[in-house]
Amino acid sequence: MSTPSETPAIMLRLRHETRPYHDALEQQAFNRALAAGAPTAAGTAQFLARMYGFLQPYETTLRAHAADFSPAWDLAERFRAHLILEDLPETPGAPTPPLCPAMPPLRTRAQLLGTMYVMEGSTLGGQVIARQLATAGIPLRHYFTGHGARTGPLWKSFCQQLAEAAPAAGPDDVVAAASRAFHHLDAWLNQP
């Protein structure tokens, strides 16, 4: 186990080796609008619907593998797709947002861990996005505020669990899975 001042090697690798994919995701239309200080309610709803389409199948698969994770992972607290449904404008008869048909592979522990890195990391960005939406006068979204004050502690706990699990899962495979998850998410968010 690492001391608080040390960053586990797997986290350094993930941060460094997935940076190009993370940066590409930042060029998505919703993120560009945020960066320009011009998010819209419609653009936010469209982004949330797309995120639901990716998050829901990911969470379904993670739930199916829940027995493979100890209670220390706090899996039940990490599920957030339902928050998106709470955020989307209620339109009578509106269908549930479409699901991503091309999810990254989520069969092995390494694949789950790499994708978890991407999805858990998005909780940190959500905190920033919530503030940007508030500044723009767009009602705060449940999804973006997610864990609220628990966001930081849950992220730290995740990092610790990942650092302990990565050696057995295969660090190269975890990093490759995170890269694939970013790539698949980016492709899904940028579909017309």
C-alpha cells in the first residue's frame, strides 16, 4: 500500500497513457461549449442522454460482476445512470435514451478496472461542470454533482483499490482497457 504522498504507479501510467484520449474527449461539443462559457440547456440534455447510453450498459455489466469486488470498492455508491434519468427533461411518452451499441469489452477484471478508471474519473470533472452550469444559469444536475462531498473520498478509495488490484489484473491490460473506454465513449458522444 502506498503512503498518502505517493501516487501508485498504475495511476501515473493511467494518467499519462490515457491523456491523448482524455484530451480528445474534451473536444466534444458539450465540453467545447463549457470551455467557451456558453453551455445550453439543450446541449446539456443531449450530452446527458448520450452519457446515459454509455453508463447504463457499463453499470449493468459491473453489477453482474459485483461478486468479484469486495465491499471496500463501494460499488453501490458508484452507480449513477439513474441520476441522468432524474436530470433529463420529463416529456410524456419520451423514450429512454438509446444505449451505446459498441461498448468496450467488459469481460475481464482488467477491462472492468480500466473502464472504472474512466467512469470514476468523470465524477471529478462533474464537480467542475456543475459549477459551470450554475454560472450559466442552467439548473444543477444530479449526475454532475453525483456524490457531492463524497466525490473526493470515493475517488481516493477507488485509487487505492485499483492500485491493489492492478498487479493481479495486469497493469498493461488495465491501461489498454482505459484507453479503449475513452475511445469508445468519445466515438459514442460524437455520433450525429
